[in-house]
Amino acid sequence: NAGVTQTPKFQVLKTGQSMTLQCAQDMNHNSMYWYRQDPGMGLRLIYYSASEGTTDKGEVPNGYNVSRLNKREFSLRLESAAPSQTSVYFCAGRDGGLAGQYEQYFGPGTRLTVT
Amino acid sequence: QKEVEQNSGPLSVPEGAIASLNCTYSDRGSQSFFWYRQYSGKSPELIMFIYSNGDKEDGRFTAQLNKASQYVSLLIRDSQPSDSATYLCAVTWNFNKFYFGSGTKLNVKP
């Protein structure tokens, strides 16, 4: 099992450019999440998908859109990148439900720089 | 605004000592609490979770939760240099939204 995978690993964008960060999991997770991690600020939730076909805003959704393409894939799109979106982006998956399955499994991250 | 506060550190302890990491949270409705370890340049990995008041032990790790005082702590006994990492506290009230602290950097000196 590959677990949670993310592409690309690194990306440099110019202000105003768009791009999509890809996330895929083969762990049969129901819930998937996108976080950003800035130096000294911990992880902040951008969007989440509690189940296939649903998405909802997290703590910092402005400037981003998401698509839960199917149960395996959850993508994050930046329509017009800004320097403030320079960060490390993590995708995570979780089995879902309230009983057991507490753990979020994180992908390796995408380091994005916007100049 | 749900806040999770941690001392950024670094917290330095000698090898073999007990490391004590603390976390406070603002939302009294928070239900479950998590400790993640993150090595530099890597993704977070879960160490422990706790949802009932009191202590929960797993090997060298003990999580302590006090909902009345709104704090959760992590004790690491017999600290090893391999425990040197940033420790993230996270809370949730509905398992949809998770709120993370900024992390405490731990250095275990040989």
C-alpha cells in the first residue's frame, strides 16, 4: 500500500498562476483533509471531505477550491496564487466515524513557493 | 475562533529524563485530543489520542487530560535522542474539523 500520496512534491509559481495539488489514498479512507503548515503556526485546515461527494470549508478556505473526485482522490486548486499561499500543504485521510479510527494519515507534503 | 496553545520551545532534556509537553485549548466542546510527532521536513504521525479525563499510557508515552482546566499534556519517559522532534497537539469536537497547536520542539541531548 502506498498510503496517502501527493503530487507534486515541490512547486514554484508566479503570482496569479493557477495549479492543482493532487492527493490520492489507497487506504479506503472515508474522510480526507487538506492542511497548510506555515513556520511557527502549526497545521491549519483548508477544506475537508467527510465522505465521497461532500466537501466543506475549514479554518482558512479563502483562495482555494477542492474536488473530491472519487473516494480515493481529493484535489486542491489555487485559482490565482498569491505570495501569502507560500506554505507546505499536507493531505490526510481518515476512516471516518466517531468510534475508533481516530488517526489521520498524512501524505508527504507539497512545498509550494509563490513569487 | 477555536484556539490551541502550545509553548514553542525548544524544550531541552537530557537522555533518560522525563519530557513534559503541555497544551491548552479554548473550546469547552472539544471531544477528543491528539498528540502528533513531526520530524523536520516530514509529515505528522500520531502518537496518542485521549478523550476521557485522566491518564492514558502507551509504552513510554502518557497523555493526561483535564477537561475542567482545558489542558492536555504528554509525558515522555526515558527520553531518547530519537524523540527529538516537534510535538503537535490537536483537538476536535466533531471529527470533521481538527485544530492544531503550533507545536513544541523537543531536543533530547545524549
